[in-house]
Amino acid sequence: MEITFWGLVFGALLLLVPVYAMYALCPGMARKVAVAAVRMVVGMSVTGLCLYYLVVWDSVVLSVLFVLLMVVASSYVVVVEAKIDSHRSFVPVFVGMFVAVAVVTAYLLLLVVVSGLPLGPRVIVPVSGFIAGMTVRAESRALSAYYDGLRNHSQMYYYLTGNGATKAEALRYLLCRALKKTAMAYVPDMSVMAVAVCPVAMWSMMLCGVSVLTAAAAQVVFVVASFCTTVLSVLLCVVLSRRFSFDRYGSVRDHA
């Protein structure tokens, strides 16, 4: 599959239809759509340029550094969307996501994905980028549920600890709520995959000439991998952030 410069231009012209409809019916949205489109073009241009040089240089070290930058950006989006304290929560979110993405990516590349390509940017960056990108929405919902519960239901935490429960036992309920949010971000989509939810990975791989069965299997593997990554990342983040959520006496901090 190839897209030429003029193919890209004609493809971009499709944007005129929704922009004109927005401008005619609700002018305020037309400007937002145009701004979002410009940001998308700029962002993809920068990303594409970086990936181009990564492939040219073919360096595993640079590939890992690029993945690190992607995780930093994803962690920032998670913190913003979850509406939690960025000063104290960014590091736990970043560490949790990076470890989870690194572990699951290594597992996929070593045991699951069979590729004739050598280990490099053509393999490491797409797999880790796909997984990191798919975890953002679910992880932000999960952490939002956990920290909201910690702030708004701290009396339950004090009641449980006051009646002999350990800190871990008292927090298990809030962690369970976070994991339920994680599951509910994936379970409905899994149930209607290819019917109401577009299997992007499968269609993209088929366009690139991959066999239908391989593309379908890859779609299933990537969804399962992203689900695993999100759960692992949330668990690590919660464990790492406990020192910032409680004071030395075990009380919930005001900024938790």
C-alpha cells in the first residue's frame, strides 16, 4: 500500500465535507475541527519525521528512547484526563505505564509476534506505540475512579482501618473500583468487535498485504495485550503512589 503526495492531498480534501457542514449549521464547531485537524497534521508530521530517521539509523537504543518519549506523553494525557495532582502523581503514572509497556512489548516480541524483520524501530516502535496508545483512555478512567474514591470516600477507609483492617485491606475496595473501570473500558468493545467497534489493527494490516487470518489474530493479541498493560500499569501506579496519598500516620492527604 502506498499513498502519494497527491493522494494525501485528495484524502485531506475529504475534511471539507464535515467542516462545511459544521460551518453551515454550527460555526463554533467548525473552528474547533479546523484547529484539531491542523494539530493532527503537525503532530503526525513531526512523528513521521522522527520515525523516518529512526528507521534510517536503525538503532535499538534510539527506538527505546522514542518509546520513552511516547510513554511520557501518554502519562501526561492520563494525568490530565484523570484530573489528579500532576506534581505527585505523574511519576507513579509514568513508571507504572513504562514498566507495563516494556514488559508486555518484550513478551509480544519474544513469544508472540513472529516477524522476519530484525529487532529495531520497525518492530519495537509500532508494537509499543499501539499498546501505549490504547491504554490511555482506560487507565485515565481507572485512576480517576481510584483517586475520586480516595478523596470522597475516605470515611470508609477510616472506618475499615479503625475496625482492624490493614491499609491494604481498606484500599482493596477502591482498587477494585478502579479495575472495574479498566475492565468496562475493554469488555463492551471486545463483545462487539468487528460489528460495532472497528478493528483498526486488522483492517490496517490487511491493507498492507498481511493475510486475513494473521491480521485477525493480531487484532485479538493487541487488544488482550493492551488490556493486560492497563491493568498492570494501574496496579503499579497505585502501589507507587501510596506514599504520596497518605501521611506518616496513615491518614489520607488532602491532595490525594
